[in-house]
Amino acid sequence: LACNEERAAQGRFGAVMCCCGPCAMYRRSAFVLLLDQYETQLYRGKPSDFGEDRHLTILMLSAGFRTEYVPSAIAATVVPDGLAAYLRQQLRWARSTFRDTMLGLHLLRGMNWYLTLDVVGQNAGPLLLALSVLAGLAQFALTGSVPWWTIGTIGSLTLIRCGVAAYRAKQLRFLGFSLHTLVNVFLLLPVKAYALCTLS
């Protein structure tokens, strides 16, 4: 979904905000200009080596280069083969998202309003989901009633998003991505909270 929908939408509105590592291609002349900054990546004065793809994208955009989504591109990558590796990957990605969002906020002033909305959504979305889950748990703990409204709202929004992706890609398998909501709620929200608390 991230590449097929999110990045495509960003590209339509003027800039892909994170050119994913194995799926990105850069003009050599542009890359050489930014190589020193890229190799000496710092965050709060300390060397940092996570989220290099997002960081390079921010450097490119800051230097005035364009980033575009190419739907016909084909790329291969290695994915985590176990839960522990997956959670470590998600921790790196969460830290990168939080860090580079702060580093790239200045770019949003000159960009389409949709990109600002997208960046806010990427960062506020997990917070709102976490608050919804906590409110639902509090309701259950205090009243003993199941928070069906919260469950229904989260489920409906998930199905709508996956339905749009399935329709646009013309592949029903994207509907299965709705099961990722359970992973998001029970595994990734704690990882993102930990990432935010340990960002340094």
C-alpha cells in the first residue's frame, strides 16, 4: 500500500516524501552533490544510520531537486523473515519517520497542501489510533461494555482504505491488508511509542 497508493498520491501532488531504499533511483550528479551530507548523517549532534532513504529524500528536496513516483518501475527487496526482525525494521522506520518529519517540516511551506496533510496524517494517525484503543480499553475496564463503536470505526476506515487500494490496483488481495490493523494495534503501536520515547 505504501508504494502503490501513498507514494503515488504524494507524487501526484508534487513530491514523494520518502523514496524507499530499494525502489529509488537518483541522478548521479544530484547524489554526488549531497554525498558528504548523506554520509555524515547526524541527529541532535550524534551520528545516525537509520532511515537513510528518508533522509536522502529530505536532502534531495531541500537542495531543490524533484522526487517522482514511477508506477511502471519494478524493484526487488529483502523483507524480514521473522517477527523479531520485522519489529526491529518497524522500530527503525518509526524512528526515521519521527526524526525526518521534524527535519523536513521546513519543506512543507512551498509544497502542495496535500503533502502537509499527508505528513500530519502519518504522524498523527498512530497517535489517534492509540488514543482510540486506550479509550476503548478504558470503556471496557470501567463499564464492562465492549467498545463496539471504536472497533467498528477502526474496522470501517481500514476496509475503506484497503478497498480503495484493491479497486485502484484491481487486485482483491489488497483487502487482506485489513488484517494488518490487528498487527498495527497490538504490535506496531507499542513499537512506535517506544521509538518516540527513545529517539536520540
